[in-house]
Amino acid sequence: MTDPHHPAGPHTAGPHNADPLPLTSLTDRQLSGAVEALLLMAEEPIAAVTLAEAVREPLERVTATLQELRDFYDRTERGFELRHVGGGWRYYTRAEHADLIGRWLVDGRHAGLSQAALETLAVIAYLQPISRSRVAAVRGVSVDGVIRTLTARGLIAESGTDEHSGAMLFATTPLFCEKMGLASLADLPPLAPHLPDALDLEAELAREAAFASDAPAGDSTTDNSTTEETHD
């Protein structure tokens, strides 16, 4: 009978025995370290059988090691835990630290903005107050997700409604100037010479707003692009 922990051969079908490597003999400490290293690299839960193949140890031994690691992290009250979810194992931060991590992620000092967020922020900074649909008209894509990100970061905020369309307007906050090192918005650098003049662009946007004046209040621009993902 074939040993279930030894691959049957190089031509045996199946996703877990295509590479017939011999079993190794790691000490308990070496095995724990190897499993931890693999789990730290995981972007999704890793099945125990996959870990067993990677370290070339019996599945039962690797499973026991995973359980021991999980119990050890719980017993020592580490800031993370090892969970068995979706048929695999993966590290997760503990629930009691959710508020701390949330504040840390929202704080712009620790996470940069995506290119889409920077472009959207620039449009708002130079043409504020401005509606979501007009920002989308300038960028040529939907900006719903990016607007949410910038609002969550405290870099922009609602600033009344448009008197013609009723759309919500957005403007930068004092935090924006603080992060940019500006005393006030008057210190914003002039637009680059190759960009449209702000007044010309404002006129173009006014025409766009007039064209869409019959749309429901707060409607986003009617382009066919997909909504941008919200990136930090």
C-alpha cells in the first residue's frame, strides 16, 4: 500500500504530489520555524497538506505543529492569532486591536495615497468647492471610492451643495494644508504651464454641469468606466 505521505511518482496525477520530494527529518523547533516562515508569506489561507509538502514532513506532524502554534499564540496573548479558515491556516491580528489598527491605517502619516487619490485630491484642491460628478468629469472615471478614501483620511470634507444642481460639494480641510506644509490654500503652487488654465477648466466644467443639470441631485457623471478601487 502506498504511503499517503510519500508521492507515488513523478507522473502521478493530482495537485499535491506532482513533485516527489523525499521526507525530511526536522526537529520540532525547526519545523515550527519553517511553518511560521511560510505562513508569514501567505496572502490567503494555506492548507495543511500544502505546508506538509513544502516542508516535506508528514501531514499529521504538520497539523499538530499548527495546533501547537495556535495554542501558544493564544496562551501568550500575542497581538496576532493563527486561525483555521476556509480549509487553510493564516495569521490574523486579534479583534481587540481592531480600533488601534483602524486609527493607524487612517492616519496619513503611515499610509500613502494611490495615484488615483492624489489626482482626485489635486482636482479638488484647485477647483474647490466642487461636486463629485465634476471631479469625475475632469478625471474621466468614477471617483466614488477615492472620494470615500479622502474623506476618511480627513483630507476633504463636504462643503455645502451646488445652488443649481443640488449636488454635494467637496473642499479640502485644514489637515490637507498641514500635510502639504502649506500655511493656506493661497500657497498652492501654480498649475504647470502645460495644464489648462484653472479658469478655462472651470468654464469647461461649468458647461459640463449645465449639460447634466437635469440629472438627479448628486448624480455621478455618466461615463462607462468602472468605479476605482479604494486604495490607501
